[in-house]
Amino acid sequence: MKEFKDKVAVITGAASGIGRGIARRAAKEGMKVVLVDIEKDALNQTEEELKASGLDVISVLTDVSKSENIEKLAQKTIDAFGEVHLLCNNAGVAGPGPLWECIL
């Protein structure tokens, strides 16, 4: 699909499951992909797999529950690719208590 070629995607929770699938598909569509996860080994494995296929990806180890980690992620993304066209907030982060007790 032409509209995705050379666009930049940031995918949180990209080391496994749905996030990994989204990242893989985005990269195969020609997007530059920033893989984001807290699981270092799985993140590195996903990055290596996609790079071995000739896809344009970087990985950034990030705990999305920490604002300072998000700031570093943003800076590394801008430094590497200049801008973001697609942000997929796929990481599962729970709040301080049961979800049904949280006020949204």
C-alpha cells in the first residue's frame, strides 16, 4: 500500500502478541517502525527478526508507565526518523487498583 511507504509507526507492546503482529505488518508495508516494549529479550528478538528480513526498524526498551521513559522514546524516535505518522498504544499497563474501581 503506497500510503504507508516510508511513514513512521511507533508500536508499544511490540515484542509479542498483537503488537508484534502489527509491527511486522507495518514494516512489511514499507513503514519505518519503532518497536517499543519493556521485555528486553523479546524486544531484541523481534528487532533481529525484522531486520533480518531487510525491514527498517529500531527498538527502544521502554516502560510506558514512566513519563521519563516516554520522553526518551519520543526523542529517540525523532532522532531516528524525524516524525511519527502512526502511534499504536498497544502496551498493557494496569493502574494502581482494579480497573472497575478506577474513575475514567
